[in-house]
Amino acid sequence: MKYVSTRDNSKEFSFSQVFLKGLADDGGLFIPKSIKKFDKKKLNLLSKLNYKELASEIIYSFTGDFIAKNNLKKIVDKSYSVFREKNVVNLIQVGDRKILELFHGPTLAFKDIAMQLLGNFYEYYLNKKKDNINIVVATSGDTGAAAIEAIKGKKGINIFVLHPNNRISLVQRKLMTTIKENNVFNIAVKGNFDDCQNLVKLMFADKLFSNSIKMSGVNSINWARIIAQSVYYFYAYFLINNDKHPVNFSVPTGNFGNVYAGYLAKKMGLPINKLIVATNQNDILHRAILNGIYELGQAVETISPSMDIQVASNFERLIYDLNDRDDKRTLLIMKKIKDKGQYNIEKNKLNKIKLNFDSYSMNQKQIIKTIKLVYNKYKIVLDPHSAIGYGAFDSVKLKGNNVVLATAHPCKFPDAVKLAIKKKQKLPHSLKHIMTERENYEILPNNLQYIQSYIKNKIQ
């Protein structure tokens, strides 16, 4: 298995280079040179596996010579042993649709599913190489906590997490900032998530800096996260076990990573019908799929903070695919987006997008209304992001088996839930202590040199 960059496919990379770098040196995203497609016979064999076995099979097809299969199985078992569900996720029926609960990991969000695996990949690699690295990651709320939980206390790794100051929920912040291990550093940036994400990209682009600190990244652009997330699409599809009717997934997404994982599963042969890109008022992806105009705007603060994003980084992988893997064309498009803040998708390419994707955007009043409606009718509490995914099927009418991805536990967003149903969701007993623990984080300006200096001082 070899990988290339979306902006220069003349060079090849191994899986270990891809997961360690996260982002290519040219600013592009890594993508496989070719994707293994499962036939009906193989899909039938995969459908008989439990979640951990399925994860091992799918992930192994992407790892090349990075790891032996028996070692991968051990890492998968270790990664998912900390989940509250034996098979990692849980599929429930709610009215006329199904909800796939992805929040049974240690930080109550779907990010745990990929991040626990990634943390153990780092440990496996560093134990073999006797090396050390520094992870720098931006978070809109959930990624940071999941990354810290996966990396904390591991030898040879420091992790620096940038979050937008006062723009994530209190629970999201405390899950990060109450961790006591000395290899964890939290930075509250005076800005929004796009500012945090841009700072990380600029640090990667600064080769002198990134090489000097042996920088690595675990944001949703990291290919290892994409392949780990593709597994639950397979698992949910097999649980439905009804090939007479199409299967559609509604995916709450801001950075296009979670829904791209579903697209990857489809490219691997899983017969998914449609993937709904479900988002909030920061609706750049909805507008792009609806009318073909990918246009950057100003991110607004909402009660669904993990979607308060205007630069959907993983969309570049779809652009590369739509342009027949033309790296030069992709580079020009990405430069245009950076310089002019806009990309008009050609009609034939937009039609190709609509073969696989649909989209929906929900405002705050609609989110609150949906949480209230689902609770009153079914006594199920949705977090604001999952509510958007649920509500999408009310507007985007699709026949068949409709599956909503529930990306976070509602207790992570108590204020939003209380607005809807006048009840405050409690944290699981094992996490209640974070609300009274002392926090440890630095509030820093949105300034590249300042933050680079901070990081260098901490690792000396």
C-alpha cells in the first residue's frame, strides 16, 4: 500500500510516513494510490465478524508493511477495551430511522474510535524506533479530548492542543484541561477554530520548525483516522442486514472527515446509497453540495460548536477524486480557495457529488426543536450535533434504511440540551470529577511565532 499527496502524486509514501506526518510537506492530504475493493463474497465474510475483527480486516488493507496482522489485532483489542460497549458502537431504532451511537468511548465522542487506535499506533512505532515526537492538533471541541486521552502518559510523545478560547462547551474544555500527565499541553487561542486549524497548518508548512520538533498531527486529515472511522459504516450496514432496501447515512460533519470515511467505505465496495452532509449555520459544505459554490465565510458561534468551521479540510480529498486524481488541478483549486475564498464546482463534477452526497443545514431554533421533539416522542436525548443528523432526514427524503450517526453524548452539551428539554444531562459517574478538578491551560494570542516559541520552550 503506497500513498501520494493530493497536490503532488509523483512521490510515494508508506503508511508509517502518512500517519506520522498527518499532512504532506506540500500542504496536500495523503490518499492511497489505489483502494482495495471488496466483492460480494468478501463483504459476506466481513458481515459475520464482530467489531474488533472487522476493524482489523479493514484497517490491515491500508497499513502495508507497517504492522503484522497479529500485532494489529492486539492493538485493536487494546484500543477498544476502554469502550463501554463490547462492540464499540450501538445501533438503536428511533421512530422511522436508526441511530448509530458512536459515543461510548472514554471522552464520549466518535473521535475516540479513531484516536484510541492512533495513540496505540504511535506507541507501537516509537517502541520499535526508540524515537520521540510532538503532536500538535487543533480542536473544535471533541478531537482534543479524544487525542489527549489516547496520548496522555505515553513515553516519547508530547501533545499540544489548540482550542478556540471560550468557543467550546465547558465539559469539552474540562475533559482536556483537567488531565494531569506532564506530556499534555492545552492552548486556548484567542480566535475561532479556523484560526487554530490555520496555525497548525502553518506550523506544518514551516519545515525548519516542524522538523526540529519532530511534529506530527492527529486532526481529521490524518488518514489513519479516516480508515478507522470507515469501519463503523461497514458494521452498521451489516447490522441492518436488509439488502432489499437502500441504506443511507446522515452524518453530522464540519471538517468533512466523518462523512468522507463513509465515502471511502462506499469506494471499498460497501453498497451505501446516499451520505447526507448534515451541518449547522456554518454551512459551507451544504452550500457547495446544493449549488456548487464552495465559498468561505465567517464562522459563527453556535450551540453545536464542533461544526463552527468554515474551512472543511477533508473536502480536498473529494476535490482530488472529482478531478480524476489530477494533482496539478487540485493544487490550483486549493490555491484559488486560499487566495479568493471561493471555488465554483463545475456542473459535471457537482452531478458526480450528488450521486453520493446530499446535504442539509439546520439553525439553532431547529436544533432545539428537534432535541425536544425526539425526547418527547421517544425519550431519547440527542446532543445538538446528532440532532442535526436526525433532522436531516425530515427534509432530505430518502427511501430505505436511514441511519443517523450520533457523534457525541448529550452530557457534553448540557446548556443546549437544557434549552430544549429543561433537563441537564449528567456526566457518567467516572467523569463527574472533571467538573471540580483544577484546570491547566494557557490563553495565547492568535500569533504563529508566539505559539511556536511556547511549544519549543515546553519541549526543551
